[in-house]
Amino acid sequence: MGRLDGKVAIITGGGQGIGRTTAVTFGGEGARVVVADTKIETARQTAQEVEVRGGEALALQVDVTDGEDVRKMVAATLERFGQVDALVNNAGVFSLYSTETCPEEEWDRIFRVNVKGVFLCSRAVMGPMRARKTGAIVNLSSLAAKTGGLSASPPYSASKAAVACYTWSLAKELAPHVRVNAVAPGIIDTEMTRQHPAELVARTPLGRKGTPQEVANAILFLASDESSFITGEVMNINGGLFMD
């Protein structure tokens, strides 16, 4: 039996990186997976990976900053699968701007995707989850939220700190039936981290970058019933680079 048998999960930003790995992992654990991404081609590729491994998936083109798009995503999920048990708010954007060089429009874009997107998607699944008195939301924060950014920019760090704080607020709001947690990845081997300085990896006590699979494993735990007494947690996944 899979750890998510009988459950339906929506994963935003599921077309690549951590999102794609999480979607495939969830499908392998018995979940029916909705893969949402701004690029329908990559969403379909992820859905195909899920199905090749025997899972069931639905690919959707979704802009998480658009409330109507998000409502349609949840409606399509309910129409296809009849329920929504887990939401992984993975969609996000990264930048290397300093405060001095960051255009106002770029600041707004980062916060629209990284923060407003989490708000819109979480709000959209609240009703169905509350109606069934069960559900798990897992947000993607970052090591940068806890450090102000070892390499990440101030706008990115601030947006991910907002995600962490919203996780705590939402966990209180949706208790006792819906749990809300987050993961805070450090240097993970994805396209996003290729511009990070090598000395950060050298400073990591475990001596390497993390893998998308290691992050997906933590998300799986927080979305599953194995974490049934955990809510409001922001879990470090950084190889010991930062400890709190």
C-alpha cells in the first residue's frame, strides 16, 4: 500500500524541479495528482511520468497569481477526482537583485508568485478540505527566509519569510481538521541553484547539495497521515547549513 492511497493532491509548479519530483513521488505512493504549471507542455510531461509509473494524473495550465485560474484549477480537480486532500504550494520564482537594483515591477512579480499564489491556492482548497474535515497544505519556504539569504536576494528572501509566517497563521486558522506546514530547502541541485557560490556547498556540514528527491520525501511526509500531529512547522532541509 502507498502512503497516499486514496488521496488527491494538487502540486503547483509541477512541471520541473522539486515540483516534478514531488508529483512523481506522490503518484508512486498512490495519490491521484493534479500537475499545475504555467507551461502546459511541462505539466503534461510530468503527468506522463506519473502515469508511466502506474499513477493517475491531470495536467493543467495555471497561473497561481490569477484568482480565476486558481478557482478553475480546484473546480477541475473536484470534477475529475471528487475531492482534494493535499495542496503543495511549490510554484515560485527566484531573483538575484539587490534592494538597490531591484525594479519595482520585479519586486511585485516575486511577491505575486511566491506569496499571493500561496494565498490564492490555499484559500481555494479550504472549503473542500473543511467540508470533508481533512486536508494537508505544504508550502515551499526557503533557507533564505531564516537567514535573510546566504546567496538569495532580499526580495526573494522576504517573500519566502512571508510564506513561513503565513504558514503559521494558516495552521492556526484551519485547525483542527486541516494541517498546514512548510519546508525550507537550502542548496538543492536544481536549475535555480546553479548560480549559487560553491563555497556555500563547502560550508554545508553534510558536504553536498541536496537533491529534489530529498525535498520531495519531506513534502510527502508532511502531506501524509504519518505527520498527523504536526502543523505550523517549517522544516529545514539544508544539510546542516543553518540550524534552529
